[in-house]
Amino acid sequence: DFDAIEQYVKNPNPDALLIFIADHINIPADVRRMDMQDKERFERIRETLGEFCGIVELARVEEGDAVRWTLESAAAQEVKIDSDAARELVDALGGDMTMISSELEKLVLYAGDRKKITLGDVETMVLAAKQRSLYELTDAISGKDRSRALNILDAILTSGDGEEAAIGHLYMLARTFRQMLVILEKNVRDSRAIWQALWQGFRVPPFAADDVIRQARRYKSRRELTRALRLIARADLALRSNPPSKRLVLENLILNLASEPKVLPPAWQQEELPV
């Protein structure tokens, strides 16, 4: 892979900006607490991509800082959000500041003239069908239940922003498969261990912890999950290439994800020997 990148940088597209996101690496606010495996991965990136790219290090936002930001952002819009509601929002979205900002904006609109956001509002708006449907979808995919997976995808696409949110659906799908990859690599077996394996900003909502662990354990090897991530990346490229039907791109992706990978016979068996 790095050889291909090296060839590209020798003759790059002058109109393109290429960005690599290494969100599988946890950089804590205190870098001295970085996990050894993350240190090794980070050094590998520096030794390879660092020769060709500028590197921007973004440490994870601590939970307390995320809650404080939520309270202050709501106050800046003259809306009061209860402390327990702010904590639930941060916890439910795994500390992902992009998602927290987006959902807070919706909550402010939902609060309207009340000018107050409660825990019930967060539970209604954030922990509703959208998130739960995602984990139902990955449950059907990991269980190789193609019919159920397509039905859940149809329900997702016929609600909310529909096909216009296709890129967002792929982002969440890729994030969940990356979480499952870490769970599999670190041999997480129960929800107590998941909070150590998945760092702040990359965690699953508490209600989904057991489900995601169970789904991850359905995959027998790292190769199966990396295959899924490659399929999602190809679908992302297809969606950004102005396809005639975004739904068709997503349906093909789900069918591929929910199918057993094809096992090719050895090369010597692929051609008939002359008689």
C-alpha cells in the first residue's frame, strides 16, 4: 500500500487533496498514557506516510471536557442543558465531537421556546431509532442474514434524510466495523472490558456494547473485518462519483457484506489441464 502511495506522490493530481484519517489510533490528552500498540502504529505511520505527508496530531477530547463544551455551547445559544443530559449525550455518542455538535444543534431546535434540554430530550432524539437501527443492521450483516439486512436498510433509507444521508450511513457503518476490529484484536469478551479497549471518542453507546461484542465475535479473523472495511471504502468512492442510484450502491454493499467471502481454488485448479 505504501508503495502505491509513494508512486502517487511522485505525480499527484494537482486538483486533489488527499487526507488519511487514522482514527484507529488513540492519542490521549496525556501522550504518556498512549497504549503500546497505538505507539507502534503511530511510529509506523510517521516512518512511512510521514515522508510524503504533513501529519496533524489530534488528541482525544476527555469526557469531562466534552461535557463542559456541550454545556457552554448550549449556553451560547441561550439554551440550558441539564448536566445529566450533557453527560448522556457525550456518552451515547462515544465522545465523537462532530456527532455531539450535530446532535446538540438538533436538540436546541427541538427545545424551541422552552430554552431547556433535559435527559428525556436526549433519550428521545439521540438514542432513538437511528442509532438502534444501525446496530440492527450490523447484527443482520454479521449473522449473514441478507434478507433481514436489506429490510433494515430499506427502513433506514425511507426515514429521516433517506438517500441524501448515504455518506453518513457509510461513516457510521465503517466506524462500527472498525470498533469490531479492535474488539476482535483485543479479545474483548464482556462490556466491562470494552471501555478499556475502545478509547474516549471511539466508544459505542452503553446500550449497544453487548450487541457489538457479540457481533464482533462472529468474525473468525481480522481478514474478514478488513475485507468489510475495504468494501465500505469502495462503496464510499462509488457514492462520491455521482451514481445513478445511491440506494443501489448501498444495497450492493449490504449484499456483499452479508455474504460469505468467495474462496478461490488454488491456481493449479483454476485451469483445466490438457488431455
